[in-house]
Amino acid sequence: MKKLYDSAADALDGLLFDGMLIAAGGFGLCGIPENLIAAIRDAGTKDLTVVSNNAGVDDFGLGVLLQTKQVKKMVSSYVGENDLFMQQYLSGELEIEFNPQGTLAERMRAGGAGIPGFYTKTGVGTQVAEGKEHKDFDGETYVLERGIVADLAIVKAWKADDTGNAIFRKTARNFNPPAAMCGKTCVMEVEEIVPRGSLDPDAIHLPGIYVHRLIQGDHEKRIEQRTTRAA
């Protein structure tokens, strides 16, 4: 089965529809599938629910989809560094579902593993747990969280072969693997496509079985917070 496509637009062809649920990899400005996000913007797909640790910044990452008001709801953990996100939320244009970071990652992983739900102590007694089922185990109260299964997963890797076996470089190995796992279809962009068999099997972070389509793309190396001292 062909997995390698020439462009982000080609790789997303036939997959996008209004109102869909998209899981996106990335953490801060690290490991963001920027080419695929740009292609979704250009396609004009709207009323999106996006599951991602955060929403990028105003002009980068998922922030570009907020600029065009294509996102209806964000399921996220951290929403700082994005003024547009705050403005749209406060004006009622954007719905937000907050999740603790570990819970969000596990919801993605569980969905990809075929686990419909799991119990966790995280969030018990807070707004995060409101309206959710509670259960006691060994004298401790836990809250039920549902696994996430997305219509589409978009992720970014450092290296991959043409079957989709992928390696994520350093902190880009964040939400990318669980996001990839939970998508009914996963499209991955990669900095470098390498020959099949050239990657050490023990070094693979994401097996190609989870990846349906991939592209090689150019990526911008941004620094989210630059701190310097006087010379």
C-alpha cells in the first residue's frame, strides 16, 4: 500500500470534512505538524474539534486555524501564549475542554489501544471531574475518563522509512505517538525519509502500522521563549 505522498494537500485528499475530530501532535512549538496544519487551513475545513496539548501561538501551529476560525472546540491542557485563543474563548466563539496533560495523553493512547475508558485520581474534586462517573478503589476515589478516537491524526516525526516506522527527536517525542495511535487515519510529516531497513528496530518510537500516509516537509525551527543575559 502506498504511504508516501508528494505534498500535505495530496496526503489529506479525501480525509477532511466539516465537523471532524482531529488529534494533533506537538508540545508548545516542538514537534508541530505545521505543513499538515497549513494544508487544512488552505482546504477551508471548518467546525473542527482539535485534540492537542496546546493551540500553538497566534501565527504558528494550530494558531493559524484559529486565525481563520476553522476550530469550533479545543480539547487541551495548556492554552497560554495565544492571545487569539483567549479572545475567541472569552467572546464565546471557541469551546474549550480542559484536560490534565497526563490524562490527555492517556486518553489518546487508550483510544489507540482500543480501551474505551480508564479510571484516574487526577482531577478528582475539581471542575475537571464534574459530570463524570466516580468509583472507589481501595478506599480512594477515581474518575472515569474516556479514550479518544479521532477521525484524523496529524503528527510530525524526525525520521521515518516509507512504511511509516518513525523516530521522534528529543522533546518532539511528546504527544505525537499517542496522537498518531488514536486516529482512524494517521497522516505524518517527516523531516527525513530514509531507506527501508536503515532504522534500528529497537529505536523505533512509532511502528508504521499506525501510519497511513506520510510526506517529507520543510520545517521552521522556532524558539518559544528566548531568554538571554547581558554580555
